[in-house]
Amino acid sequence: MKISKEQAKYRISFLRDEINKHNRRYYIDNQPSVSDFEFDLLMQELQTLELKFPQFSSEDSPTKKVGSDLTSSSEYGTSELVKSVNTDRPQEETPLSNLFRQIAHKYPMLSLSNTYDKEELISFNEKVERILGSKAEYVCELKIDGTAISLSYKNCRLVSAVTRGDGTVGDDVTENVKMTGAVPLEIPISSPVRNFEIRGEIYMPWDSFDLINQKREANEEQLFANPRNAAAGSLKLVDSSEVASRGLKLILYSIITDSPFFQSHLASLQWAKDCGFPVSEHTSLCSSIVDVIKYLEKWDLKRKELNFPTDGVVIKVNNIDYQNALGITSKFPRWATAFKFKAEQALTRLLSIDYQVGRTGAVTPVANLEPVILSGSTVRRASLHSSEQMKILDIHIGDMVFVEKGGEIIPKITGVEISQRDNSAITPQFPENCPDCGAELFKDSEEAKHFCPNSEQCPTQIKGRFLHFSGRKAMNILIGEATIEQMYRLGYLKRLPDLYKIDKDQLLKLEGWKERSADRFAESLRASLKTPFYKVLYALGIRYVGETTAKILANHFSNIDNISRASKEELLSVGDIGDIVADSILNYFSKETNISTIEEFREIGVKMSNEEIQNLVSERLKGMSFVVSGNFSVSREELKHLIEINSGKNISSVSSITTYLIAGERMGPSKLEKAKKLGVTIITEEDFFKLIK
């Protein structure tokens, strides 16, 4: 199908937004909302469009970056987990910021190309052998579904354990990794390799996962969705002693040395095993791609017998010289790839369909199922996404349906077993009116979902906005869904500013609330007035404005008034803002009720602008704007911090208002070319340090 330049530009912008959101949900929130397969399809489409329309290429594209799990002051927000001190409620794991020191990786932690197709695997082998001019041996390893870690040793002693982060910088979790008991703190002094990095995956076995969820259920705490989420969350606990109780395990699979030592990947793994490192017993040497495929087929069946989650197989060229000859891209090595197993399916009966209204008014059909065991848990409900998906599936009430967990997390219906359809099966009718408030639903031609337009009076939307506004990644107010329901029912909550008008007497009338609960709620309200502007902007719940977009807007426009007055052209000039987001922002600020809400918040004391940077050291960069791109001797975040404390401004993309482009090593060509075209001054890291002296 042919696509115009304008259509391609729009689609590329949309795909980048979607992929960045999914990266954030996977790496930061530990709550992925799509399967690996669906994510990979989005990435493949974006790669194809960027190749076909190189004029829209960008080094900030997710096709050129590794997903990031950084927690401290990252643009994705924070995800460190600590125990809540609110003893009036079930204990939860709550995010705090700046708890983990960041360390730069000496060698980048890359991602892997992947495929679900054996034909593509054969093509990978043909390409490898064409470049090498000879046959290649491969090492096959089970792909553990956990969280990546890099251990650094100097003089045979462990000095640090760092998460993947953004591939160049990660979080220092050394003390927590030590508590797993899986890592040798030192190796034999007689080892010929004394300084090295060894990388692998920290994971949670199924039995540990089941045990921890049993305890959480008994304590009325939110359950972990899957072992990967549990492992990633446990690794970021502030209390290291708590980490020890989580049953985390470690598999190591990659050794990096400054100078060549091992002739093959398999030899490096044997050395690691001899030194006491945990190495997979299921790793196998394959002399040809035919043997690789046999290994895949064997483990696609046997993986269900394992006590740990695995979602595929990693295939690596065994010969180290061959690896060096094949090299790497900015994102992944050319000498390795991953084959992903298809998600596990189950067949069960569809009993009925509920239609749920979200805070944005989107109406989502949810299937009620006969309980069925899938990936180690009982599934009773599954998403049907939209009326269009229901039509594509040709689904009927009473059908036997195929269910799978997207990324082992979100159950969804993927097909119908038509041969088992009964004559009494009924075709479901998508509602014409909102199931909550009765307003007539509408469906935009470019949207898959139906929406309730009655945003000001639809109870579910109103309560959903309060839940979003008070969330941990927004205003972090100590209030939950049940309390919001009570307050709404009693008439305390109608508009967002009403939260700040509730008094103690009203709180003490609520079921389960005591003096201590009321005091903590009041404290959280006062603390929320210190919430930075970009989080306030996210908390307002503007459709399509997530955490990252809110931060970009806040950095670019500085305050709510500038955003509200911005034209579509001005919004589109901001990096990563596309037509959909721009139209949504314009629509939000066109409504008088929203303007009134903002004014009330301003009077209450909610921050509606970026504050002056605290601890300024100079005004040397006042009035200057900077774009930081590439790799430097320090992290990009450190450079940006130096710009801010010297009164400069960081912006995400090169434009006519850019004063300097700070160009590091391995920066992409697009920003460099644009800077030259616009006459922007290009400086090195050394030049920048001269600027701030």
C-alpha cells in the first residue's frame, strides 16, 4: 500500500509515541500492556517507515535506542520501591526518587534483534556466513524473562552491580544483588582473568513467585503480575534485607574483558562456571542452523517443565574473532539474535461481556470466561479491546475462545473455535449509550474505541480523573479507589480542586478512617503542593499527554499559560509532539471548565510553572538553550544538570532557538545536519566546560 510523505510523518510520530510509552511501561512501571509480539510488530513497522522515508529519521527514535530502566531523575519518572509508612492501610510498594546512584557502563549494554519466524533465523545465518565467508557455530541459551544486570570485578573482587538503565548508564544495585546470595563476591586469586564485566539476568523462580504472591494476598497487598515484574521490583527495594527474602536467582551469560582472552563464547562460560558463577546448564553448542532449530523445537515444549520463566532462545556466534568481525549496531550486536516463543494459549468458554468506561471516556469490552489455568495462574476475564476487534473475531456469547497472556501479563482473546459454536450462541451488541451515565457514545473514524462524551457528569470518568490525579506518578496523594468512591457518593468530590477542600470532620465520617489516616491524608495534600510542574501537567489527565510528553512540554513552555496559549504550529515544533497530541492539548484548553480548574489550582498553590533551579552556581548560560547528543566522559544527565545550575535551558531537539548543540561521540547524523542547516553553533564537551569555567 502506498503512503504519502505526510501520512508517513504522522504514522512515524504516532509509532514513536506508542513505542516510548510501551518502553516506559515495560522498563519503568513493570506493567507492560502489550505482548512482546505486538511490541515487535510496532517496532518493525517503524523501522520500515524510517528506511523508506529517511528524511524523518531521528537519533532519538526508539529504533536507535535501548529501552531504559533508569530510576533516578529520568524522563520516564521513578520506579524505586520502598515500604509505605502509612500503617492505616495495607502496606504497598511506593516509588521514591534519587535513591540509586547511577554508574556509566564501560561497554554499552545492548539489546537483541529478535524474530518469531524460523525462516528469518535462516536468513540471519545466511547473512552471518556471507559476511564471514565461512560456516559458523552457534551457542544456544534459554532467554530468561527477568531483569538484566552487569557485574564488574577488579582484581578478582566484585566492585559494582548495575542495571541495564538506558544502555550507557544504569542504577547501582550492588548491595541488593549481594543479598541474593547468587553472586561470588570474589573469585580465585589464581584466575588468569582478574578485571572483567560479567552480565546476565536476575529472575524470580516460579515457586518464589507463587510464595510471595500468597503472602501479599494474605496481607491484602497488590499481587505481582508475573515473575519478571516481581524480580525488577525486588531489585529496586531500598531495604536490602527485604531483597534477601524474595528468592531471586541469577544466570550469567556474557563475559567482557579489556583485552582478548577467550577464543570462544562457550569457553568463556566454562571459565565463569569454574569460578563459581551461576551459568545455565541448558546452554548448547550447535554446529549449524539446523541444530539451532532442533534446539528451539525441543525447548518450546520443555520450557513448561522449568521452574523459571523463559520466553525464547538467544543464538550467539561462538567464535569470538567472528563476533568482532561482525561487529555491532547502535542498538544490538550483529553476531546474536533472539528467537521468541509464541505465547501460551488456552481454550475456554465466553460467558458474557462487560463494557467498562475509562477516565478518558473510552469504552472497553471485557470478556467474562469460564476459569482456565494459563501460564501458572487462573484467568477469568480477558480484554476484547474494541467493537472492531469483536467484529474481526466474529465472537458470540457462548463461544469457545482462545486466550493468551500478552507478555505473560494481560489476558486477551485471540481467536474463536468456530467448530465448537453452539446454535444458541448470541452475537453481542456493542452499546449505543454509556453503560454508566447513559450518554450516547461516539466513535471517531480514526479511533478504534467508542467514547462517552459526557466527561463532566459521567461518574466513572469523574472518579477516574481523581484516581489518576492522586496517583503516585502524579500528585502522590494518599487516597485510594475505595475512598474516592465514598467521597464521590457523599458529594465531596465533583471537580479535581475539591480534593483540597475536604476537612478533617468529613474524613472521619468515612468508613475505616481514623485520626491518623486523616492526618496523613492532610500531610500528603500539603506535600503535593511541592509537586514539580511537569507532574502537575501529567496529573491534569490531558488525553495522550503521558509522563514523558508532560516533561517535554514543561521544559519547552515553562508554564501552564504558555501551553494554553500555544498554537498548533508552536506545539508541533516541540520535539516528539505530533498532530494527535497537539489536537488533544488544544481541545483541553478550549474548555472553560478546564481553564477554571487550573485557576483554582493556582489559587490553592499547586505549581503551574517551572521554578527557578535551586542551588544555581552561576548565570553564565542565562538565555542560552542547549541540545545534548551523543556519548561523553560523563552522563548526559550530568551535562544537563550542569546546564541548569548555570542558568541554561535544555531542549530536546535542534531548532532555530537552539544556542548550542553539544556533540559527543557516536551521535546520530540528523541533529548534526539540522544544526549545520540552521546555523546552530556546534561545540564539544571540552568547549562546554570552557563556557562554564
